[in-house]
Amino acid sequence: MRTAGPFIGRLCDALAGPGYAVERGFLAQDAARALRAALRVRDAAGTFHGAGIGVGAERVVRPDIRGDRICWLDAPEGAAECDVFAALEALRGALNRDLMLGLTELELHYAIYAPGAGYQRHLDRSPHGVERTVTIVLYLNEGWGAADGGELVIATDSGEQRVVPEEGTLVVFLSEGLEHEVRAAGRERLSLTGWFSRRTVGGIPR
Ligand code: OGA
Ligand code: MN
């Protein structure tokens, strides 16, 4: 996984500039394969649930708006998850050092979009207790091609940026300012999605 200087430099420049960065090949093939296997183990154990929209008492599951199933990684299990946690924690430290973002939390969940499922245009809302600042999405889709659909579309100042959810690609963007959507795909679409956040008060109830 990439944590070296040039990658960090590119990422910081991109966040400070247009507010988003796309890094292909962040995850090597074997690491992506191991994370897919870990995702399948968790899914087989029944730990995924339909993702909701809204926060707190307003929270509802609306598959017509957001169609993925998610599993929170409250604690990493096994080498693959520990490695990705460590790499993302290193990234959090680098963003704090270079951009002084004061990020204190990392929340992460796996997401599975069945064929045809998407997530309509939205801003990532913060749960009580944290302020989501930087969104990260890491794609785990082996052999994905543009024809499979499922793009992430980010609404930037200079128009729509489309990201093909290829295996190993990392997308990072500012949570507060950039609306985005997930287009439906022709096949199952897998990712590890999360946020670097600042703690406000209390814990992180979901
Ligand atoms: C999200 C989200 C983007 C993606 O989970 O909030 O916008 O490409 N995900 O999966
Ligand atoms: Mn989102």
C-alpha cells in the first residue's frame, strides 16, 4: 500500500486544490484479493445490513435512494484488514502533519452494491459526535471495466469527475463540500469506504 512521500504529496496537493484525488493501484492485487476474502467471511457471518440515510432518529433504509449493504469494521480482523487500517492511519497522520486537518477518527465500512443498486447524489453527513472531513473509498472489484458501470460521480467546480471503481483504486475527497453519487452497475460492486473525522462531543453512535 502506498504511504510514501510522492503519493502523500500528490494527495495533499489535490485535497488543497480541487478537493479530490484518485490514486489507481493504491492497493496491490494480492491485498485486494485478501480484503475481498475478508469481506466474504464477514458477509457469510451475517454481519452486513441495509445501509441507511439520515442521522440519528431520522435514519431510514431507503434502497431506492441508497442500495448498498454495509458492515462496519469497528475492529480490524486478520492481516489484510490490519494492513489497510495501518496504511490509512499513516495517511491520517500525514494529512494532519501536512494539511493540519486535526483528524482524530477513522470510521470504515465494507459496502456491497448488488447489480442495479446505486446511491443518489448526496453529501456525506456526519453522525453525532464526529465531523466527517475526508471521505476515502477503496475499490475491491476484480477485472472491472468501464462497461460494468458503477462509477462514482463527483460534482466538482470544474464539472463531473467520474471514477471507475477498479480494483485497488483509492478515491479521497473533502466530505463537506463535494456532492457525489454512485451509479448502478451491471455486476456486484465492492468497496471499503470510510471517513477521517474530527471528534466533537461524545462517541460515534450509528
Ligand atoms: C458513500 C459513497 C462512494 C462509492 O458510501 O457515502 O458515496 O464510490 N460511496 O462507493
Ligand atoms: Mn457518500
